[in-house]
Amino acid sequence: MTGRNKGSVAAALGLTALLASGAAQAESLTFVHVNDFDRFDGQDDTGGFARYATVLKRARAEHENVIATNGGDMISPSLLSGLDKGAHMVDLNNKVGLDIAAIGNHEFDFGPDVAEQRFDEADYTVLGTNVLKSGQPFPHTTSYLLREFGTFTVGFFGLTTPETVDLASPGPDVTFADPVATAEKAAADLRAEGADIVVALTHMTIAEDRKVIALDGVDILLGGHDGELMTLYNDDGLLFKSDDQAALVGVLTFDVEVEEEDGEREITLHPGWDVVPTRGIEGDAETQALVAEYGSHLDRELGVAIGTTAVELDSRRGTIRGREAAFGNLIADATREAVGAQIAIINGGGIRADTTYPAGTTLTRRDILSELPFGNKTVLLEVSGATVLAALENGFSLVESGGGRFPQVSGMDVVYDPSQPPGERVVSVTVDGEDLDEDETYTLATNDFMLAGGDGYDAFADSNVLINGLAGRLMASQVIEYIEKVGTVSTGVEGRIQTVDD
């Protein structure tokens, strides 16, 4: 692959053939890449900052021209992020010497103001080429970056999936320009500014990434968002995504052949890559000390007991996104009571710990913040029965694929038919024993993410907002207070959500 003309035969032949032909020794360029890395301490002897720092230090010792890259989703969701809104992740990335980061959708979990603050705190470059605020580049981000290495220049741009509007809380003033059109212009601009090699750092779906790497002028794409290891290499270039939480770290080294003739330059890249598992790696001591400090702080804050449960609480993904769940009932009840609403609807995808709590378990702050890591706030709306019905139809529309929009409810009983087409699945809804009246007005508790249309809940857009996200309180805090008040959680699965076959 070449910096200007993709599909070079030299790429297929590799460095050995290059040297055998008598060409000059190639220079090199190495990327150490992670993505979807938001937990500072790792899990099960895998991942975390101390082990990541070890891999990064080794790469810097063994290679020249090393660039540490991050494909986004670093400040949320995690336990500690629920308390400090991701400030510790920026601090840790600063300490290990991250060079460049894409913007992930989770960077907007706490709203645009927090994202702006985190980007301002970063010592690394935050690339947000298609991320705009009021039509201008998002504050404290960079659209294009040029870096010189030896005799060649590398240009970088960054892309964030437009789905961030639904997946997080970027606010009405933040927009995400079309990734393909943005990438096409970025590659041309960077070439015009002298880039020999163009790198896209992205946080998008693999389908979006494939369109970008196929563009003429884009040589390398380092991505995120899918949370799975992927390597695609063909005439279009090299596309790489790592696993999440630094469980697997990508170390990608390109031998760079620079040829000049009659004033013309041609760059040929000879790629090679290692996927480094961090399981069992001894963590860097200096970084581990900082990780331990954050761990101690988290333990002190979250280890406080708040009550017990008399019933099993199940927050596993398949449960919370597919049927009525006792844990979903707990959260919906707590938020409904907190704002005095008649009914409540929350999205199952906002419940994240993917675990079970047997009857008799002592519940702690840590448990609740593990389940509700996004920092969402409870809002109170006046809605018509027709809006409630539309919201429920949206909630059941992706039940086959385990969509995060699946509703957990309070104050109502719902029967739906999953065999019917999306939008026609709700069979009946009762509120306080009475059939839902589409012309009646109800007070409804939900969260600010859903109010903004998150998970497809556009039905709430025209509601009369009684308590908005600015005035609302954290859902997690309300659930903690609810458990402290009742002492023992006793509400299990009650038949609030049933299918026609139940």
C-alpha cells in the first residue's frame, strides 16, 4: 500500500523483498492502539492502565516513531466515572503519554459541558473532525493534525459516529457531520498540506469504517466502538480495532519506504501488526501506584451498605432487555416516587452491570452505580396517553435483537405481541387498573437521555417538561435513597410486562 496510490505490489512482497532488491532501509512508524477503554483497574488479571502502560513502554523502547492512539469511549461508563465524570481517565491517559484520541459516543454521556472540560484537561490531541458545536469545531478538539517523522509526514483526522445523537447526550447544539464526506475532504486537505500518509482515527461502526478506508487517500484506519478485535487489510489499506478495556493492545508497525524521483515522492507502507494480550502482564509500577490511589478512593466512596434485598434482582443483559425484571422494577419505582409521577418508563439498556443479586444480598452504593453508570438524571413529563403508547411501541420494537430501548415500567401493566411488526405490538396498557386513554394526560418519570430522544424515544420530544435535566437529580442517587428508605427491597417480578402467550 502506498501513501498516494493504494494497492502497491511492494506491500504484498513485504520488507524482505524490498531489501533484497537493494532499496534503501525503510524507516518505521508504530501505533500502539486501544479503544473502548474506560475502566482504570482492569478485571480478572487482564487490562487496566498499569498493564497497558507496560505494553506502551515496551513498544517505545523497541521501536522508533511510536504513537499511542485511542479510538474513543474513555471517560464513561464506569464506577468512578459516575462520581468524577471521567476526570481520572484523562489524568491516567495524560500520565502514560497518550498522543492522540478519537471522540467516542460515551464522551458525551455527561453532556457537552463535561466533554468540553475533559478535552480541555487532556495533554493529548483530541481529534473531532466531524464533531461540531453550533457549526464550529467542538471546543478543545483538533480537526487535522500533521506530524513529521524522519523524511515523511503523517496526517491525522478523527471521526465520531453520528449515532452519538441517540447513544449519548451531546445536546442540541452538537452535530456530527457525515463521516464519508468529512473523510474525503480531510484526506484531500491533509495531502495538500504535505501529508505522505493519512490516518483516520475513528469511533464508528465497522460498516461506517469500511466506507472510510475505501476512500482514495486514506491509508490507515484505527477504530473503536464495536468492542471487538478486527483487522482488515487489502488494497484499500489497513483497518484495525482492538478489544475493549485494553485486554488486547494493538502494536502496528509500518516500514515506510520513501522514494523520490524527478521531484515526485512515493510512499510505500509495509505493514505488520501484533495483538498483545495483557492477561498476566506485570503492570508498570509507577502507573499501578496511581491506579491503586484511585481504587482506594473508589472503595471508600462506594463500599457503603444501603440496604438488603428479599428477592433476587437480575440485571443480566438478556433479562433487562427482554422482559420485566425485578431490578428494572426497582429503578422505575424509585424514580417514579422521587418525582411523584403516575407512571415511569426507563430504558433497559441504561442498566449495565449484567449480574444477579441473590435474595439476602446486602446492597451498596457500588452496586447501584455499577448498574447506572451514565450519570443520567430523572425528568418529569406531562404526556398524552398516545405518547405513552408510542414510547412503548418504540421500546418493544427491537426486542428480537436485545435493543437497549426495551422498557422497564412502573405504575402500569403492559401486554405486547412480539410476533407483530414493530409499531403494532402493544396489545393493552392499564394505569391504576384503567385502560390507557390516548387523549388523557399523565405524569411520567423517565431520564434525560430518553427525553432527548435516546434509544429512539422521539415520542417524548413534544412533551410538557415539568422537571428537566438541569433541574433533575441523578437517577443513581434517587435509587440509593429509595433503598435506604425501604431498607429491604421486596418487589419482584409482578406481571407488569407480559406477552400475549404468558
